[in-house]
Amino acid sequence: MKENIQQIAFRWPIGFKADGIHIGLKPDPQKLDFGWFYSTNPAQAAGMYTTNRFCAAPTALTKQLVSHHHQLQAVVANSAIANSCTGKNGEANVLTERKLIAEKLAIKPDLVGVASTGLIGAQLPMGKISDGIRQLKTAANTKVTEAILTTDTHPKRISLQFKIGEQLCTLSGFAKGSGMIAPNMATMLGFVVTDAALAPNTLQPLLQELTGKTFNQITVDGDTSTNDMILVLANGQAQNLPLTVANPNWQIFKAALHQVLAYLAQQIAGDGEGATKLLEVNVNSATSTDEAQQVAKAIVGSNLVKAAFFGADPNWGRIISTLGMTSAKFDPENIDLAFNHLLILKHSQPVAFDPKAVNRSLQQARIVIDLNLHAGSATGQAWGCDLTYDYVKINASYST
């Protein structure tokens, strides 16, 4: 299917508009902190949300909207302040944001989603938020992809194009995430928009399936945020025949959405706070997909493994010990392991290798760990990053 999908420079699909501005939530006036994106018509919507029991007000209320109506037309987002653990005031502020956006666009409040990310416990300064909503333009720039960033070092965005029948469709996604990245998504906001038309009740199960293979398979530090959310909006303005699961073109759309989600997930993992390297773990020949994914996630989540790769140290014993702590089924006498395609272990026995050559390889910005369990035919994949001195520096003074 990938031959039918082309990556292009980031652009908004037909019918989507967006803008981002600085309203004073961040002290640096050069850093954007508030934005929106919207469709000129109501769009089908699907979402996945944090599993943290302290669910932030914007996340909870947006989840409720999407779960009940399966539609959105606009999303407003801010960084710097999470609006989490803010009680009834926080909930009221979300309702106010929705109302003001709805009035500006002349749409129903139930079509407006709200997202926030940043410091937990602080109330939103609603004077600045109200002024910001008045300032937002009906433009089509990429500034909102910058306005959602916190400790990220760069925007994370991607656009793909593909044909459904004779109609050219665009699928674009952007995300933020750098720390508090852990199972069942991350401290992340992710947004994907498309002009493709989909049949009702098809988008949510697809997003749930693909999130399990992408965003749920990244980790930076093992912490799950209160504000995690990914939303997908499909407004149908490409005017293709609405896709059903039985339609042969469904697989093209599914492959494109998977590619966007996987790209954004890897971008988040590689931009972990203080990170210098993206770690990719591929587990092969496991007894089940669940076990393969469990093993891959455990390895990228091990602090000892992450620290070793920061130092470009080929300490394969840390991989093996992490594997041994999982519940996956395998024969401890029959494991193969490779770093950047350089064989390190064969049938659980060390293979002679040049330590200097492996060390040079492990200094690359992307490190691939391939693990063969020789126990079945299932595969799994996960992404993470190395553990650096800067991670501690960033998180030792996050609120000050």
C-alpha cells in the first residue's frame, strides 16, 4: 500500500484552517502558546485519551463530546498551563473556551474540542484566553503546530497524499510530546486531519487499533500525563465515496493513517527531554503480538538500557536481563540480538565483534535493536530514547 501513498510538505487538507499566536502564557514573546484549527464543515471525529485517573478538564470534556457525538469542527489548544487538577473553575474555563470559539465560528459549542498542556495545578488566565480567541485568524498557516509545544525542541508534523478512486486525499498530523511519555499514550497532544470521506462508525475503532501499535509503544520516562489526547477529524471534502472497512481502498487509508501515527510517535520518542538518540526495538518470532510488544516496550523503558545507549556502550546483558523480567514465552538458550544490524548474540551465546566498531555505530542518532525470540511468528515494535544528564536538569526545575 505504501507505493500509493506519497509524503509531501506539510499542508492542511481541503477545508481546514489554522492559526497560532502568543498570548502571554509563556514568558518568551517569541514562543507561541495558543492556537486553533477547524474545518469549514462538521467532521467525523475519533479520539484516544489518557488513562491517568487525574484526567485534566479539557481532556475529560473533549472525550465526553467525541464519545457522544463523534463529530468536531474546531479544536482550541494552549501550552504552558495544563488546566489539570483545577476543580470546578477549570471545568468552567473549558466551557467558556468552547462557547467563545463557537460564537466566533458561528457553530454549536458541542462541535468544539479543547486541549491544554503544561504545568499541572495552575488556572488558565481567562482574560488572556478570551483576548487570544479574538486574535485568532481564519488562516491556514502552521503556527498551531508550534503553539502546542512545551519542552519539545521542534514541531512534529507530517502530510501524506493518496488517491481514493479518482479523488486525491490529504492526511496531515501534528503532535507535541517530550517528557512524561509512557504507556497508554504520553504527555502528548496529537491531532490528525483529513479531507477523506469515511463511513460512519469506522474511524474510532481504526484509531484505537493503530494507537496500540504506535503511541502506546513509546516511552521516555515511564510517566503518564493527565492531559494526553489524540484526535482525528475527517471532513469528507475530497468528495470520495465514503470508505467502509469492506472497500478495497480502506487499506490505503489505514496504511496512511498508520504511517502518520507511527511517524509522530517516533518523533516524540526521539525528542524525549534531553535525548540525543532515538531507540527502536524490533521483536521477532514471539508467541503473540501482545508479548512481542510487551518485550519491546520493556526494553526501551529500561533506564539501564537507556543509559547504556547514551554512552554508546554495547552492554547486551542489560537487554537480556530486561527480557528475562517480562512474562513473554521463550527459550533462554535460543535468543538472537543485534545492534544496528551488527550481530551481538546468537542462540544466547556472545558473538565475537569489534567493540570499537559497535561503539561507533551506537553513536548514531538512531539505534535499532533487533531481538529474535525463536518462539513463534509474531512481531512487535517500540520506540524510546537514551537517558541523559540533560533529562535530570530539565525535570529538576520544570516549574521554576
